[in-house]
Amino acid sequence: MKRKSFISLAVAFATLPAFVSALSPSRDYKVTPDKYGMKYREEKISTPDGASLNAWFFENAKKTTNTIVISGSGDGNMADYLEVVNSFLSTGFNVMTYDYRGYGKSSDFNIEADTYIYPQFITDLNAALDYLRKSRAITKFDLYGTGIGAGLSLGVGANRTETKRIIADGPWVSLEGMKAKIKAKYGKDVVIPFGFDKTYEPQYAFDKPKAKLMGILIIVTPKDELIGPADVKAVRGADTYIVKNSPSNKDNFVTDKNTYFEKIAAFLGK
């Protein structure tokens, strides 16, 4: 894949040597797109339950309706994904990033370190997608997520008729499964929210999906301590890109950036 490197970025995903906490939000942006001369609009997204989400919309230099929405891993905030944004722009896509409530400049929200995920994050991603429809008249979109955002992209994407394709890097598949794995590996109890709608869990979301998907790509390494190739087989109809040399799913992108986006570009070009 030939990519136009119209800016040079030094931003990479933060990595942790081991499971420290389920969620680790950052309020401060360690860098903004302005530093790299990236053209974008900062926009505010209202959710049905009264939260306000901060978002960055990057319009491709070549006019296109192809748009991808990035959902973060639960560590840091959307500023950590600028290099990924640049790569998607180079493949010819518009890009939207956003912060969950409690992250970046989005609304205040109490996030406890022992909680794996909040059902409000489903509301946040749906609100971002509704915003694209209403404010930008974008009626079809692709989804990309890492970590908890990968599982959300699969679950929400399966339940949206507008979803074209989903790229999920290191997704959780079932909440009870993740809880058991974290307990077995780290001896740590994490909270799984009561009443989480199972139709949004990737393991079940594709039983009766609303989306008529063009494809699902799951990215995973066999070396990750929690989510490996065997786990993601539960996601029906997905292709799998195995990053053999990555020490963990947190490192899938930085292990070999060129190959990573060659695989993604080939998937998006099908």
C-alpha cells in the first residue's frame, strides 16, 4: 500500500506492562491536531441522556463520503490516535474521533478504576453516529476501535443499519468472559455493569444483526494475555489479521505500522 505521508507524527499508543485498571481516562490532550497542521473541526455532540462529547472531525483533502469513526481503548483520550487518523486520511477517508464521557473535554462522569466498561459508552458511540447523520448527512460509515472501543464498535456496529465495515483491534467478546479472564490472570475483580444489553456484546450481536455488513476485520496477537485468536472466533463472519510479533494487543499498531495499514487498506478496498 502506498501512503502519502503528508505529516510526520510522533504520537503512539500508550502501553502498559500488565493489567493495571479496566479504564484509565485522561482529561488533558497531550497533543492536538494543530501541532501537525492537520485540518479539523472541534465539534460538540449531545447525547440523549444529557452528556456532551468532544469530537474532532477531519475532512479528507479529496471530497469523499467515505467516513470512519474511531472509538478509543479506554486508556487516555482521542489525542492518542492522531497517527491512526493520519493513516486513515491517507487511505482516502474522512475521520471522526470522539471522547467518551469522563475523557478529554467531554462531560464529567465518574469513572471507577475497577469497572471494565460502562453502558453509557454505548450511548456515546450511538450519539456520535447519530450526529454524523443529522449534522453532516453521512448515511453510511465504517467503524474502527481498539480495546473496549473495539468491542463497542462490533456491538454497536451490528445494531446500526448504516454500518458498512468494522475494524476491531483487540476486542472484548463477552463481558463475563473478560471478567473471568482478568480474575484468573491478575487476581483482580472488575465490575461488569448490571443490565448491559447482551445484543451489544460481540458474542451475541451478530446473531440477528441489523447491519448488512460488507465485512468485519479483527486484529489480534496470539501473545496477548487476555484476548487471542481463539477468543475472537466467537464473532461470526469476521476475518482475522494476526499480528504475530506484537507482545500484546496494545502494541498491534506500533509493532509494524506499514503492514498494519496495508492489511486495513486491503480490507477497506474489497
